Amino acid sequence: MTYYDEFSDDIDDFDFAAEAKRKREKSKKNSVPKSVPKQQVLPDKSVIPPPKVVSNSAQKLQDELIQQVQERKIENEPQICINCITVGNVDAGKSTIFGHLVHLLSNETRSLEKLEKLSDQLNKPSFKYAYFLDTNQQERERGVTIAVNSYSMQIEDKLFVMQDCPGHQDFSDQIQKSVAEPDVGILALEAGQFQRLQKKIEEQLRMLVAFNVLKVIVVVNKMDTIGFDQQQFNAIRRSLIKLFQQVQKTFGSNIQLEIIPCAAMDEIDNNLVESSQKMLFAEATLKQSLINCKPRPKSLEKPPVISILDFSSSEGKLYFTANVLEGFIQQKDVFYIQNSLLAFQVTQIQDFQLNNLQNAVGFCRLQVQIFDKPIQGLMSSFSVDLLQKVKSGSQAALAGQFLLQTQLKMANRLRAQLVACEQLYPGQNFDAYVFNQKIDCRIRKIDAILENDKLMEGVKDFASENDVVVVDLVCDEKVVVKEGYRVVLRGQMNTVAVGVLKAWN
């Protein structure tokens, strides 16, 4: 009702100003001051809110995904699988060592004859064994390993999945993003170049310890170049043990060390499979050392978590090379990639010998298909853009884990204990590898340094080379986190710091 309606008879005598003032005062009296918050009205606990409407098909899918987590049972005892990483300087002969070992284990004379001809054609006759592993044409022409090459070999009842890493500095980023959680670290070095390359060897030992391997095998190659001299080998051995003890002390780890002499190019006295008459001082052959390795204990009862190391497509099919970090994988499992909003279903599982498996507990090759059914709270549709967000190092867990709210932890502010390979100071920007997830990061502060085996707290302006420090890192994006994950900071061409993750928020 308007003023005109209520006072239509004597509108000329109506005091509009007085009426407006009266209404303002009434409104002011009834209003709540801004400084006083409105009283929260609590819901009546006896009133149950109506359930969220979920279609029958969506509810059935959700139940199936949760069931994948709750009712998992491995049918066959998996084969003992040991994951190994091989590192070393560019001329240490890693590919030659293991190419020759693969040849001796398989005794493929035809393959060797073919590779001998190829190495002669490329004017690289000493690379015939390396070509067993360096299958890329560019690698063969340049004579260096460029990418991380994965292959497998059977020794007695154990399957060894080997990851041959580039030794050249230009390609060392490949190691961090393509290697997940090896059981054994193998370092190859040249017997005659130990003193000259000692700093590089120390860096590689740090990296293997940061990978948290169970055992490190150092292969002292090219013993023929020092005349198979036992005294020189013993001197190298003593230096290696001392160096390794220092590295272990820094990380507080307890890793087994074995040092094996060899001459990979020697047809007879190589100490790879059979003992060498020229190296009777060797404690074991490389084959014996590998046989004595044990895999990392894994709980098969835990829901599976995988790290995606590589992916490719062929004839319209999508393939992931993956490492199972926990649990086991079986066909029809639906996984959700933590940092890409993408879900996929496993349609086939293969090992590196291309055998089809019912389940997988280590390195494997997965044929997958994009899971484009909407999963409540995860994703609504698939696009090519989502697939492009899948990075090497991405981690994935069962979609049912997310529905049960037991998903992987993620954070972008990290606290790590690092060994500085060069000077560090707050404000520096680096490529950070957390486990094998690559991310841009900045050092926020350095707030502790190890002195006399004790961490001395207090903000530091900088850290010098070989200092052990605790730093706070700020990352551009969130990454999957877990205490003990390796953290590697990389500059443009070199490793700046190596360590482990301690905390996050």
C-alpha cells in the first residue's frame, strides 16, 4: 500500500517529511549493528536432511569402485622382481657392461654378429655390446645413452628390470623423472679415471642414496686399462668405502655396499658371469652380486599406488609404463591420476618380456583406456587437454580411494633436508624433483644447518657446498608427498642439492 492509497482523502495535509523520519527511526531501531554478528541458527538435530539424489547407474558405479579397494585378493604368487638403476659417467661403459651381461646370459650369437657389423659401419667397433641396450638410432650414432632405457633379464628365479640411465650431463634430468623406486643402485666407473672423477662419483652416490635403494653395487670397469692391478683396485675400494660412509652419514641411511671389478670388453676375463683368472681378488662376479639382491618389501594388502614413468600410443591404443609403489594391479582396475583430473581403466598388463600378467607388483606396461564415465567428485568429462596434463612422474591411485576419502596427500610447501652441491640462498628458483614429479620451486628460507652432527636451528643467509641444511620450498603446483621421498634440486645443467622430504603443509 502506498502513501497515496492510505491517505487519499487528505493528501494535501499529509506531512511527507515527518512520515519519512518516523520510518527511518523505526528501521534504525530494528536493525542489527554491523559490529554485532547475526546469531547463527543451528539446525534441529532431529531433522534429517534429505539424501542427495544419485541415479541408480551412478550409485552402482560408485559401489563398484569402492569395492575395488575393499575386496582385493591376489590370485597368483608374483614372480620375484628386482628393480635396478644403473648410473655412471658418460665413458664408464654402463651399456657395455650390461649389454655384454645380457649377451652372456642369453647367448644370442646371431644378435651379436649383427651388432658387430652395425658398430663397424658406424665406425664404433667397441660399442657392439652397448648396442644391445642403446637401440635408439641417435644413441648409436652419438655413442651415448640419451633416454632411460628399460629392459629385463632373467637370472635364475629372479626377474631383473634394469633402467640404464644417461651418463651425459645434458640428459641427467631423464633420470629423476623416469625412475621411481629402485631396489638396487649400480654405479659404473672407470678404474683409470677414479681420481679425476671423484667429485662426480660422490654426486652419483648421493643420488643413489637419495633414491633409498637397498643395495649399491659399484662396478669398477676397464680393469684391463690398469693391467688388472690389485693394489690400484684396493686403493679405489678404500676410497669408495670412505666416500660412501660419508654420504650415508649425511642421509642417516644404512645401505649395503658391494664393489665388483670387471673388464666389460674383455671376451674372457670380464668377471661378469664367470670368475676371472686375472681378478681372483674379486669377492664376486656381477651375476653373483645381482643374485644376492633382494626386492623392496611391499604390502600386497594395501590399495595400489602407481607412478607413471612414460606413456605412448600405438594404433589408437594408449600405453603407460608404470611402477607399482604399493599393492598390486589387476585388470579392470580404475585409477585416478592425482594431478591431472584424469581417470583410466587397465585393460591389459604386461611385463618387460611382453608376457601377459594377471596382476603386477613392480615395473609393468599397461594398456589402458580413458575412463569417461563421470565419477562423483572427480571428473565429469574427458578432453585431450586432460591427457596432455599427464606428466612423467604422475602418481595414480584407485578411484575408489578418492570416494572413500583416503586419497594421496598433496602439498606445495615442502620442508626438506638437503646436501648442497653448490651455494644455496633464499629466493633461488630451481626445477625440483619430488620423488619423480617435476615442479618449479623457490627456496623460501634456510632455517637449519648440520654442524658437528647436530642440526643447528636459526635462519641462515646461505649454505655452502657440502653443507647439510633444512630448507623450506614453495612449489608452483601441488605434488604428491610422503615422508622420505627424495628431493633433488636442479639448475640448468647440474644438480644443485639432493636430499629427502621431511614435512609439508
